[in-house]
Amino acid sequence: MSGVICAFRKRALQEAGWWSARTITDDIDVTWRVQVAGWRVVYEPNAIVWILMPETLTGLWKQRLRWTEGGAQMMIDFFWQMITLRAPTLLPTYLNNLLATVWAYIMTFSLGVGLLWSVGLGPPGLLEGFQLIPEWWGLTLTITYLAQALVSHLLERRYEPTMLRSLYWMIRYPLAFWMISTATTVVALPRAILRPRKATWTSPDRGLR
């Protein structure tokens, strides 16, 4: 659930062990522990709230890195519960996070190999003839992003009727988001494994001067 707005039953939090001092994304952690404890988390579409978002690249990087590191901590902390099927409904989400992490490292490796070959430094026999981006990817991604934007408009038009005016940027946003997510994932996983656990963090840029 989103930490921007949420509500819990006191008994659910008590049975889940309240908030943890070992994670930097308490909203993710407590949502998982509540469900592992046997409670259900539901989405309320009529709950509307506004949020301050980073307006600088540095602020966005710090925010996404913290979120990604918290997600990696979640994968580590809930590994045993997942393999023992303590909360089977969470398994698809867990696997999605796991595969996204693997995908980020594969993309980073592919980019490195592609760059080596592009400057003629590729080791002989190592993925010879490797093509970083297949020719059909551009059109496929454009169609995918356009479909996402249109679905988003259908879902949100009640709140933002002028959303389609930003269609040009909306279909390019996922590419930038994926690039940032890939970079933060590669950086965050070692931090989640090696850094001492502490639940304190400094709020990044929130658009306020």
C-alpha cells in the first residue's frame, strides 16, 4: 500500500508486530507483515490525496534508490515466508520483484557488452554479433507505452480530464522510468545486503524551496 494515505485496524498492526526498525520503506514492510499475519489489504479508489514529489533529478534518484533498497530488504526479509507459502497471495508480487531485479542486472550486463562491441573492444567469442536493442523493440515499446497512456487516461479522466494533452510525454515517461529503476536496482541490492539496517532516512527533495 502507499504510504501517502492508508488506514489500519489496530488489531491487525498488533498481530503484525507494529512497525519495524529494520526497514527504510515501512509502508511496504508493514503491508506485507499484516498480510502474512492473515489480514487482507484492499484498495479504496475513492480515497484522494495529493503528494509532494521530487522536482530535481538528484531528489528523484535518492527517492527511488530508497524505495528500491526497501524493496530489496523486503525480498530478503520475507524469503522464508514465501518459500513456506505463509502468504501464497503475495507470491506473484514477490516473484515480480525478484524477476525485476534479475532483469535489471541482465540489462546492465547487456549494456556493458553492447558498449564494448560498439567501440571494438568486445572479447573474441563473447556474444559475437550481440545486438543490444533488436530492431523491432522501438515500435513494440512505443505501442506499449501508448496503450498504457490510454488506459491511464480511461482510469483517471474523472480526476484529470486534460491528461491527454500530455500524451507526447506520457508515452516517453516509462522509458526514462525503466532506466532509473534499472540503475537504482543495481545499486540498491548490495546496499540492502551489506549495509547495517536502520529505519531512519532523510526526506529527499519534495519540490519545496
